[in-house]
Amino acid sequence: MVTGAGSGIGRACAVALAGAGFTVVLSGRQLSTLEPAATDAGNGAVAIPADIRDPAAVAALFAEVEQRFGRLDVLFNNAGINAPAVPLEDLDLDAWRAVIETNVTGVFLCTQHAFRLMKQQTPRGGRIINNGSISAYVPRPLSAAYTASKHAVTGLTRSTSLDGRAHDIACGQIDIGNAATELTERMRTTGALQPDGATRVEPSVDVADVARAVVYMATLPLDANVQFMTVMATKMPYVGRG
């Protein structure tokens, strides 16, 4: 299962996973974007809309997966949103809550249901891959909500990895820097705000390279795990950021 699969990284990874032999469930809020992505993926891929901020919607999503397929081998917690780039003191509380509910609570809810299914299925176990971010380590300017959420995802990855050991559930995290999608078009054209106050165009990495990395993580045997992987544009600002 891939959440946030209707566009960008999620769509590319869903297509790549299907190409690697997985039957992929593509989930997201808009069926209108999920269905074309599922068609591109092929190999029996199905689109199931769900808002991962809604506990009832997540429960229904996983119930349908269990009913259709009887098991879940890989969950890619990819769905996420950002907040407007405004000074920290001006960040609207509703915008903060929306980011935390999607990027943290949504990942937790999906992980919780995946645990329940993976523990009871035969053969038991599975793999959970969380989409972190370069921001899980160093922030961009004016990104308090997003950065806090991705730091939280890292903590959840570590706890999930530890708690999953006894049940043959592996969990790892991929931290992505500047994949070339519609969400990063501004960085590649008009530029992104830098810590020194300047705005500079940043290089990007082909989203297909990110997808290949996710496929690698997903296809490892359960006795091997990529705990954390960073995939980024070689020349993007990173080490000196923040």
C-alpha cells in the first residue's frame, strides 16, 4: 500500500513497486488522481480513496485491503502536507494542526492498522517504510510545522522498528531531498528561500531514482532492513542548511 499515491513521489513509487511485481493499493484523498495512477501502475493495482487524518477512514481502508487480498506485505507511509512559509509567530494554529494530523497522526494510524494485520497474517510480518525528509535532520527557513512533523516521523520510525522486531515487522525511513515533482517546481524555477535570506534555484533528483530506492527497501528479506536512507540531489543545499 502507498499513501499519497495520486501524484509525485507516491505515484512514482506505486508504479515502480507494481513494476517490481507487487500488487499495489494506491490510497489518497482524491479518486480522480488515484485511478489514472493505478492504471499506469497496472499489475492489478487498485485505487482506494481515504483521508488518513480520519481514524474511521483508515480503518475502512485496511479492512478493504484485508478483505480483497488477505494480507499486507509493504506499507509506504508517503502522504504528507506542508504549511505556508510564514514567520513562526504568524503560523495559524489550524495550519499547524493540519500538518501534524496528516504527517504524524496519519502515519501512526496507518502503522497501527498495518501492525494488526501483519501480526495476524500467515506468514506473519511485513515492512513499513516511512517517508521522512531532509527536514527530519535540518530545517528550511519558515518550516516549523513541517520540520517538527518530520522529526516526529523519525521517532515513530525508531519505535516502530523496535516494537516490530518480535513480530517480524521491519520499519525503515527514506529521507528525500528535492525530488523533481510538481511540489518542488518552485525550487527548480523561481528558487527557494535560504537561511541567509537569499532565494536560490536548487538542483533536483529524478523522482524515478527515489522510486528505485523505495523498491530496494521494499524487496529486502525481512531479516534485513534499511533503517534510514537519504536520497537527494547531489548539489542541493543540505549540510550547511539551517
